[in-house]
Amino acid sequence: MKTKIILLILGATALFASCQQSITSDTSKSKKGMVKVTILYPNGDGKTFDMNYYSNKHMPMVSSLLGDSLKLSKIDKGIAGRTPDEPIPYLAIGYLYFDKLSAYQNSFGPNAEKIVGDIPNYTNIQPVVQISEIFQ
């Protein structure tokens, strides 16, 4: 029994360490004080999401429209919930990084209609948007 517990702890520690490494490398271009716009697409009954369209058409279009004010963009594809029995909470999460809030506001505002108008081409989900300042 003690051996199983030790193996579980070692496995969890290794998983945590690998997650920390990937988080660091994925956001290597982001830095404290930058603004991150997180776009969450919650999972649920009847929800659909076309990752191919989102990654190959929508996000490149957004990048083009936002221009130089956009410093970095990333996409997460949900693959599992917290436990094997739980569904994924989000089908996808998009991230847009800017040097400051005004850079986001000034570039998104004039393009909002086109960006939001493209949403039905890849999902039937109303996205949740969180704007944050990178703290660490």
C-alpha cells in the first residue's frame, strides 16, 4: 500500500513539474505588466467547436486585423476534466497578449464587428472574455 502511495506522489510530482515547464515555455514572450485577453469557450450539452477553423482561419484573421498591437496569441484545446469522470470544462481557450490595455482596445474596437461576426463559423458557444494583467 505504501508503495502505491509513493508511486502516486512521484507521478503527481513529475506531472506537476512537466506542466510548470510547459507553462513557462508557452508564455516565454509574455512578461509582467502585459495585458492578456482570455477567450473561454465553455463546454455543455449541444455545444460545438471547430478547432480546425478556429486555429487556421479565425485566429489568423484576428492576428491580421489587430496588427502590431498583438504581441502573441495562443490556443488551448480542452482534452480532459479534473478527473477521468468529469467532462472538459472548456472546449477551447484563446489568448491574446498586448503591451497595454489601450493597445487591445484601440485595435479590437474598430474590428469588433468582423471578429465577433466570424464566431458562428466555428462555434455555437457564446464565449466568456477575461482581460487580465500578467502579474507573474
